Amino acid sequence: MSTRTAQVPLLRIGYRRSIRQYAPDFHLGLENLLSHKLRSLLTMLGMIFGVAAVVSMLSIGEGAQQKVMAFIQQMGVRNLIVEAKEPVNNAELQKLRRTTQGLSFEDYRAILKDVSGVLASTPRKRFAPSEWTPKPQQDSPVVYGVDPDYLEIAGLTAVNGRFFSEAENADAAPVCVLGSAAKLSLFGSADPIGKYVKVDTQWLHVIGVVAPQLSAQTDIAGMPNQDSNNLIYAPLNAVVMRMADSQSYLKDEIDGIYLQLGSADDSPKIADVVRSLLKVMHHNANDFSVIVPAELLAEQRRTERLFSTVMVAIASISLLVGGIGIMNIMLAGILERTREIGVRRAVGARKSDIVRQFVVEAVLISFAGGLLGIFFGFGMSRLIALLAGWSTIVTAGSILLAFLVSISVGLIFGIYPAVKAARLDPVEAIRYE
């Protein structure tokens, strides 16, 4: 028989022996906890609330972070976005125009000429009409004038009808595609395909509706705070030629440029080239921002890790308080059970047996408190999502982390009382009243 084959029965024997060794301690610990139900429950409260705090706080952070990261990924990790930064008042705008004409088609052509690796691109002209027919039931939509390439760059999907074509853009055709919120606001549940929307004085023929998009809940690095679903997409030439009369001549000729690159790894390098080029053309006016979704995504992941660490550290204070409660009740239990400890030592129990007995009791308290805390934390996260309208996500990682920490706290804070109990003099313990 080989040595490896002989080791298997020995391992099984050792495993059975360890179970037999711990079984009486589990039985005694459970019996003691059940005999003092109220005290055991009060002791567990610290662990219950600590674990619940960890689970619920991590679920809030996870929900918020995942929503932001999903929005950044929707922006396209292979994309670069140039956003115009226009002053809020006319005085500053007139002063700025003495230095630069703002973002323009000339900038767009220069980028395409001098920057390599661009697979698809489009300028953008944003237009906020003051009059609508039919009248919107919610907030008024915003019109985006873009090239047909925007469909691929922004990852849009037409769920009804189609997107406009290159020919329609070249002809400045008065057609449009509705975002999901804009469609509901203007037409409700009716099919809008083939109908018309009047934007100020211009009628647009509705040819499509796109699928819902994620919207940022907070401002993100220079991106306009705009509901991505409350948009109407129209050919860029149609917006510039048919709707731009109502816009001030001081405004930027275009207010955004979208570039789709061959690889996300090239984004930081190409972004630096675009920044340098526009700084020269705009005479360092700082009237634009270059947004790199790949960099935003990496930064957001770092922020998520830091946020999770801070949340766990804060919530762990509750677990620490729970651990102190376990230590306190175990120390009090030693005084009550001093005679029992003395009798066990007198009949042959070793110090290690006494240590094991009290450590097992402490772990049972933290184990039960951890389980109840997980259920309580899950309920809290659902309640927060319901009352506050926040997105909360309870992950297996947060549950495992909170549970392992609770068990560790019970183990650590149970060792000192267990060692103190084991050091009692058997003779003095038996005499204790």
C-alpha cells in the first residue's frame, strides 16, 4: 500500500475525531444560549445591526456605482467626446468671442485631418425649442442635430421605424427620430411613426423611435445634465439650416463632437492630441472639454473600491460594538458558571476544553447574529430602494464579507473570556458560590 493511500483513512479518522471533540461543546453552547433567550438576543443585537449596516450600506454604494458605470460604458469606452463650454451670461460670451469663435465645423475638419485612428465621427448641434406641437406632457425634449454615424457611436437601437440616412442628412430633410421619453411625452401610447412634430416653426416627420437609454443621476466630467431619453434626433444639416435662426450668433457653431476610435487603449493618447490641437485653434480660451469615457470608467472603479472600503470601515464600528457586547456577556457568564467550570476541571477537563467551550459559544452568538443581520440588511436595502427611490444591489460579496467579519469578531472577542475561564483555579472554582 502506498503512503498516499494510507494517508486517506488517517485523514478520515482525524476528521471524525474532531467532530466528536466539538459536538459536546456545540451542544453545551446551544443549550446555554437557549436557556437565556432574552440575554442571548440582546447580545446578538450588536452583531445583527452591524451586519445589517454593512450589507445595506454596501448595497446603496453598489447600486449607485453600477448605475454610473453603466452610463459611462453606454457612452462608449472607444469614444471621445468634445463638449463646448459656453459662459452663462452674454457679457462673458461676448468677451470670449473676441478670442475664439467657439467650437466649429472647422475644428471638426481639423480633427479628422490631423488625428488618425478615428473610425466614425459626427458633430452635434443641440437645440432647445420654445414651442411644440403636439404639446409635451412632461419636460420639453431637446433636439440633437447629428450625422447618421451617431446611431453607431452612441449605441442607439431603433425599436420602431428607422434612423435617418446619409442622403436625408445631405438634403437637410425635415425628419426626426424620437427618444423613448420624448415619444411618451409627445404621443403617449400612440404609434408616432408617420406623424409630425412642430419644433418652433419647423415641422419634422417622425420616422423612428429608439430604445431607452441610461441617464446620469449626477453631473459627469463636463457632460451636460440631460435626460438621454428625452431627446429628438434630427439630421445635422436640417438643424443648422432650418432651426438655427432662433439661436444667437454668439453661440458655438456646433456644441459637441463625437469620435469613435479603433481601440480604447488609444483613447488617452488621442485625447491629448485633440486637446493640444483645439487649444492652438482656440488660443487657449479653455472653452471646451475633452471627455474620455475609458478614463472615467477606470476612475469610477477606483472610486468604487475606495467608497466600499470606507463604507465597510464605518459599518464595522457597529460590529465592534457587537463584539464588545459578546465579550461583556461572556465575562458575566464566567461568574455565573464558575462552579460549573470548576467541576469540569475536577473531572478531567483540560484548559483547552474550557477555552473551546466558551469560544464555541461566542461563535454561535456571532453566527446567529450574522444570519439575522443578513436578512435584516437585505430588508433594509429593499426598504431604502422603495422609500428613497435609490437603486440598491445586494451582492454575494457584501453578504460574505459581512458574515465573515461577524464570525471573526465573535471569535476574537470570545478568546479573552475563554482564556480567563480556563485559568480559574479548579479548587477555588468549586468552592465559589
